Amino acid sequence: MPTITESLLETYAESDALGLAELVHKKEVSPAELVEAAITQIERLNPRLNAVVHRLYDMGRARAETIDTTAPFAGVPYLLKELASSWQGAPITNSSVYFKDVVAPADSEVVGRIKRAGLVLVGKSNAPENGWSIATEPKLYGPTLNPWNEDVTPGGSSGGTAAAVASRMVPIAEASDGAGSIRIPASCCGIVGLKPSRGRVTLAPLGDYWYGGAYFLSCTRSVRDTAAYLDAVAGAMPGDPYTPPVPAESWLELSRRAPKQLRIAYSVTPPNGTAIDSQVRDAVLKTVATLEGLGHRVEECDLDLDGDAAWKTYTDMTCVQTAAMFDWLEPAVGRPVTPADVEPVTWAIIERGRATSGIQHITDVEGVRQIGRTVAGQLQPFDLFITPTLTQLPRPVGYYDMSEPDIDRYNAKWTDSVFAFPFNISGQPAISLPLAWSRENIPIGVQLVGRYGDEATVLAVSAQLEEAMAWRDRRPPLGG
């Protein structure tokens, strides 16, 4: 087993994923050394943060010995989110007691791509049960804490991923997003989180989920890592229902290219009529001023959207397929799900899904389609749309309580995320960047939304802001 020095640990903590891969390419470090560095960091930090719920060190050590050292992410330690994606031989519990003994029998398509990119699985990151929370506090595994402030949430549902990346346990990890669950934890933890365009990353072997409302990608600490990861995992399978346009060049190369003058809109007016924290507002306005200084044309444009009505339609629609999922997975468990197997919010979702008629469901689907058309159509004149990621600073741990049996009352607490979920509906790419910190030293994310299929512009402007409003040197108190 390699000897891990404090010098190597500092290099590991300071480097992004591509930086670590470059060291492997140059043979300055080995994949085995990087795995041991990751294990050391996890063992140091995870007892406080609870970001990693499955330590898969033996799998990581074995894989490090077989890595193609020319791959783009050769030897880079990685976490898979404990939700949906299957890595053969790893647990796949969805953070639910019902699935607590399930092990993935095979790789999902995206995991095959992750492996070919050279990433090394060292564990799985915490998530709320079935992913339906913008905090990460499952009863099965316990809460993940924010490395910037243990009293506030790291966000969800990719909160374990975000806390692990922010604290330097790993430089990159899987995240997924059904209503903001990549962008919100990225905002709470001061890192980069891109929700790609609808259909950009296949869900195979699943055909679809939430009618294109669910997305998979990653959280990182640099724009270039996000672009390179998109290059590694993007692509539809034959027959997939959504196929966004593909650029002729890599997203990594396009992210390095300064964009021409762009027409950019922004809003600091939540489309559900709720208030916005003054520090969050200031973060957006500071970003707008920076973009103007970079030569872009910026104008205010508020979303013409009834946020509360859109949220009700979308969440009602998702209940049906969530209920169906528990039926689909029953053979893996060997018995039907019961109220004792899941948290009260999850059971309420299952019950609502089962009680919804086919006519009502297809009415909700059509309603969601119309909302998506409205949002995308309103923003079509603009190259980018800038908003807060969250309208408020991260909420206290325990604020989003999944022991709430009333699904409407629970969903009504998600008002802070009113700028996130509309782009799950419209299918547009949206990224959260860590462009400000509060007076309490808590990160504030700013969201950039692009036209459908245009991750290139989102990433290029993100790279501009990364240079102009640098966050790279900021490290949380609970971090490597």
C-alpha cells in the first residue's frame, strides 16, 4: 500500500480532477496513491460530515490497479450518489429501508462511461430517501452536514456529493437533479453544479423518468472538470426520447473559448411572490455587473410564470411514476413496499400516485409540457438567463422534515427553490456557480440558464466568471 504524505494530501486537496489526472498522465502519482489519499480524507472528515454512506475502498483499490492511465480522468477518486445509478457490486438503496439490502447486479450505461473515463469509485454519497428533498437527512443513514457551517443544510438531494466535493474528500462526484438537486447543493456548499439539457445524458437502462424532468451529471470545484465530465458521459442511446443537438467540438474545448458579446437577462423577483434574501439579491446583481464589465448586454426580465401553480402541476405529475417505480423494483426486494419501509413523505407520494387517474395524470403531463414551452419561449431571445439558485441562504438542518405525512404541506416548504425547478420542466441547461459568500461565510450560488442544447455558452461564460470572480482558493472550515 502506498505511503501517503501530508504533501500529497495537500496536492490532492488543492487539485481539481483534471489536475490529478494530469499528475497520473505524467506518472508523478499513481492511481493507487490517489485512492489512498481519498481514503485518508474520507476517514478524517466523514465522521463529522456524514457525506459518504458506503465506503467501497476495496473496490477502489482493486480498480486502481487496472486503470487506463491515458484516460481523461485516469485514477481520479469518485463517489456515486446513493440514488438510481448502478455500479455492479455496489449497494443501491435509494437511502430507503425498503431497499437496504439491494446490490446493483450490473452497470447502468452512464457508469460504463464513467469507468471508461478512468474514474475510480471509492464510495457512495448520502442522499435523502428517494431523492425527494433539498436537504440530505435520510433516516437510514442520518443527516449530512455542510462543511461551511454544520448548523445549515448542504442541500439535496445531492447533499452528500456536494459536502464531499467541497470538503476535498474527492474532487468530483455524481449528482442528479429532479427539481434542483444538482444546483441547490452546489449553491449551499460553494461548488459547481450543472444540470444539463434534457436528454443530454441517457438514463439507460431506464427509458425515461418524470418525462425528462430527471437529470444526471456531477458536482465539481472547477468549470473545466464539469465540461470534461460532460464530454465523458454525454450521449443518447438509440431510441431515447430526447436528443439535444451535439456540438462539433468538445465541451471542454468550447468552455475555454471566450464568447462573443451576449444578450443576457436576469431576475431577482421570485415567480411565486415570495421574498428574496438581500445578500442573495446582491450576489446576483454583482454577477450582472461583472458580466456587463466583460462586455455583455444585460437587461432585467422576470419570468412570466405562476410559480406555485407550476410547482403543484409538476409535483403531482411526478407522484405517478414514483409510485410505479416502487412496483417495478418489488422483485429486487421480494415483497411489496409498506408504510413501515419508507419515510412518511415517500409513502404520501406513493399513495397519491396510486390514487391518480390516468386521465388526471395525462392532464398533468400536458400541463407540464405547456409550462416548459412557456418558460423556454419567454427566454428564447436571450443567450443566458441569470437568477439566484436559491432565494434564501441554506436553511437549518431539520427544516425539510420528511416525517411530514402531508405531501402538499411538505412540498410547500420548497419555496426557496422556485428558480430551480422551472428548468427541469423546460429542459434547458442550468448551472450554479459559487459567486458570493454571506456575512456568515456561507456560500451563495448564482444560476446561469442557457437555451436548450447550448451547454457550450453556459460553460464558456461560467469560465469567464470563474476567472473574474474566483472561488478556487476558498476552502470550508471542515475541509482538507
